[in-house]
Amino acid sequence: MSAIIIDGAVVAERMRTEVAEEAARFTEQYGYPPGLGVVLAGDDPASHQYVRMKRRACEKAGFDSIPHYLPQDASQDEVEEAVSTLNADPRVHGILVQLPLPPHIDEERVLRLVSIDKDADGLHPANIGLLAMKGREPLYTPATPTGCIALLKEVDTQISGANAVVIGRSNIVGMPVALMLIKEDATVTVCHSRTKDMQDIVRKADIVIAAIGKPEFVKGDWLKPGAVVIDVGTNKIDDPEAEKGYRWVGDVEFESASQVARAISKVPGGVGPMTITMLMVNTMKAAWRLAAKEQ
Ligand code: GUN
């Protein structure tokens, strides 16, 4: 194994310590802590687990967290009411609407309702639009893509001028990370389920971001030697030899990829902890902005 293993948990912990120090300074200056408002609708266990981790990390860093938990059959009005309440709550600086929302809820209407000043998850259509425009800057960039870029920089990856391939075009990861890489002056190709000759495209890439949700989809022999690989996938696969009967793997076959790549992120413990940290960084930024506006 020759690749540098990018340990997101270590990077995330370092950044969380810095955010906690900043939160302490903020609280001392204003007399109240930065606050994260959370909307979680439904009973998806993975979403509950993510939100638990996000709230715990925020509280550990000295943030307030203000949750609105709604049932699976919550109406559109009830979800929107929760967002409006958080928009109006002066204790709340950043708002997280955990996705996916139940299928009967119009996600776009909900995300559009989040105050752009409090859009700590960076998923408001206006922030995504600004991210897509040359010479414009969004107030906040989405958490997981921002974590991917931070991990690339952690191993001094030359992004400007690099050929980058993003596998996956989701609204939360694939599309915004492609836009962020373009902003950093990479030449970006987005691959997806209809892409032809994906292996040939990946083989030309200096940077590979895998966010397709398919276990061990990208093989080592697809990679250009020396590529930097960020694996966003977290897939649970059966493994009778594992103590629990399953284990977590990424969208990249780690064993073969780590023989070819210059650096590759861990799964678990790569992008996951960074996503939470970036939400905290954005909420901290929102708190400074909103507090300064009020004065
Ligand atoms: N669901 C899975 N990942 C995310 C994320 O980064 N933000 C939100 N809001 N929902 C998610």
C-alpha cells in the first residue's frame, strides 16, 4: 500500500477545536452562543443518527441546538412552519433541514424558505445558483462538498488546472462539488449512470470524487497513478467474517485504489466527519454575520 490515507476524523477534530474556540469568543462577546436550528421530518434511522451526531458535535463545541422533530406524516405546512419558526428565532444562526424529507413533501419549497442568511447547509437554490456563477460567491457552500475540497487541500492537491472527475450528480454532493472544483479552476467532468466509457474518463483524472452510492464501484485499475481520491460513499455490505455481520465500504475499492493513488480518503472516517464540521464552520460564520448585522 503506497497511498497517503486521508484521515477525515483527524482533520475534522482539529477544525472542531478551532470552531469551539471561536464559539467561546463569540459567546463572550455577545452573551449568547451560536445556534443551529434543525428540522428533521420522518423516522429514517440513518437521518436520526446523522442529526444526533450533528447536534452532539455542535453542543460539544459550545453551540446551542434547537431541534424541530416532525413525524413521517407531517404536512407541507408543518414542515414549512418549522423552518419559518427557525428563521424568526434570534437564537438560531444556522438552519439544517435534514434530507431526504418524506416523499410527499416538496423539498425545493422547503429549502427555498430557509433564510439565505441562515443557510448553513448551503442548499438554498440561491446559494447553489451563486456557486454556479462566475465571479459570484455564495454566502455558504454545502457541507459535504466543502469537506471534500478541504480534504484535497489537506494533502496539498493542486486543484487549479487539474483534471477532476466527479462520479455522481446529486444535489447534495455531486453537482455542488463539481461547481466548487470549477470555482477552484479545475477542468471538471461529471460522470453518472448514463456515462459511456467511465473507466477511460476516470483514468485521465488527477482528482476523483466518488459519490455514486455503489459499494466499491471504482477499481484501482481505473485510476491514473498518483491521482488523489476522495470517497464520499458509505455503503453497508454483508460480511460474515465481521463481528457484526456487516462492514462499511466506500464507492471506491480501497485495497486496489490505495496501490495506485497518491492519496485516498478513509471510509468510514473520511468525508463523514468533515460534513459535520463544515456545518459547524458555516453556522459559526452565520452567527458572526447575523450578530454584526443586528448591531
Ligand atoms: N442528508 C445526507 N447528507 C446531508 C447533508 O449534508 N445535508 C442535509 N441537509 N441532509 C443530508
